[in-house]
Amino acid sequence: MIRPILIHPDPRLKKVCAPVAGVDAAVRALMADLLQTMYGAPGIGLAAPQVGVLSRVLVIDCNTGEDDEPDPVCLANPEITWSSEAAHEHEEGCLSIPEIYAMITRPDAVRVRYLDRAGREIEREFHGVQATCVQHEIDHLSGKLFIDYLSPTRRQMITGKMKKLKRERARTRTAAE
Ligand code: NI
């Protein structure tokens, strides 16, 4: 099921999310919805709070090339257990902050421990775009957005644009009813 994606600013995007007790049918259904919503958007990552669910669950798939096989990764209760000293600057965007992009510096590689779709405990390394993406999504679980790495002035400007976008979308919806 495709779920509506919350747009910044929204208090639910600023919350620290709760761990799941385990990967049960409800969590697997949430992971499936997150994947479907992410592919539909389209995007390369989506965290549960972005659809209003305040649980530590997220999905990524950074294989966006036309000839790439899909590579969905579902993570519950992810924890970064190691970060490389080497940093990498990458252009980031966010489905909750449409059409805004900024260069953000993060560790080039991270090791993450998490529960997968089958509830198995996995620990693996992510590199390059996947490392950027998984760190961006894990930030969402702590109520942190990529614009929080920018200057307050730039962040306020972006927030202003998003408020305007939300007003316009609300008006369009009302007009369609
Ligand atoms: Ni995001």
C-alpha cells in the first residue's frame, strides 16, 4: 500500500522513534509499504516517520540505473557500529523536502547492525551512495533531517518554501473536492 509522505515541517518528522520489539507481520507489512511508497515516489530511501509511523524501521534501494536489478534493503532497529574516518560529500535530497538538494558531508562508509525482513540480526558495511543513504535514513529515526546540517539561514529559507508548498497543495486538494 502506498502511504502519503509527510512534508517538512511536521512535528512527527522531529521525533525520536521507538525500537520495534521484533520483526513481526505488522513490521513486515510496514517494510513492504515503505518500499512501495519509496519506489512510487520515486526515491532511494524512506524511513517510517516519513509516513507518520514513529518506529525505527527504514528501507533503501540505491540501484536506480535502468539496467540495475532492484536491491531493496529493509532495516529495523539499525545502529551504526562503525564509521570510516574518510568523509564523502554527496548531494542529498529527501522525499519529505521535495525538490531541495544540498551537498552534505558524511563518513564514506559505515557498518550497521539491524534486523532484516526475516528478523535476522545482520551486521554489514555500506559504502558510497548506500552509506550516504542509510545514514540519512537513520537520522530520520532521531528526528534529524539533512537540512539540519545546513546553516540556520538556509534551513529557514527551505522551511519557508516547504510551508508555501504545503499551503498550495492543501488549496489544490480543497479545490478538487
Ligand atoms: Ni529523507
